[in-house]
Amino acid sequence: MPGNSRGPRPPRDPHPDLVLDLRPATFADCSGLGVLCRTRDRVRARCGRLRLITDGRVLRIIRAAGLDGVFELHPGCPSRSAVR
């Protein structure tokens, strides 16, 4: 993910719609979850939306951390109708 130690930079759109595909990831620790949480906070501060595409191990880690109610989770790419 491009960015710096504070996480990826949200797009400069006034209302960013950020979709992160985490399916290739096989591991996430507390640092990775922290980056996702900070990114979510930054996107929401701009009245935007963050969606995570995830399944498998990373999804289990997100659920185990109790963050499944915090993020908008999708098993695959959201459909065009779900974009708005």
C-alpha cells in the first residue's frame, strides 16, 4: 500500500470511496489492524467510505479482534450498484 508509517493516504476526493482488496494478504498483526483503523478514521473524517475485500485468514483476524462491526467487509469486489 502506498503511503507512509501512518498508513495509506486517502484520495484527495472530498468524499473518498476507498476499496482495499486484502485477499492476497495471508497475515495481519496489530500494526496492520492499526493502519486499517487509522485509514478508516481518516476516510470517515472526510465523509468517505472504506470497504475491505477480504476472506480467509485476514477476515478471521479482523473478526477475532472484534473489528468486523467496524469495517464494511465484502468477500469479493462490490458490485457497481453497491458503489453508491
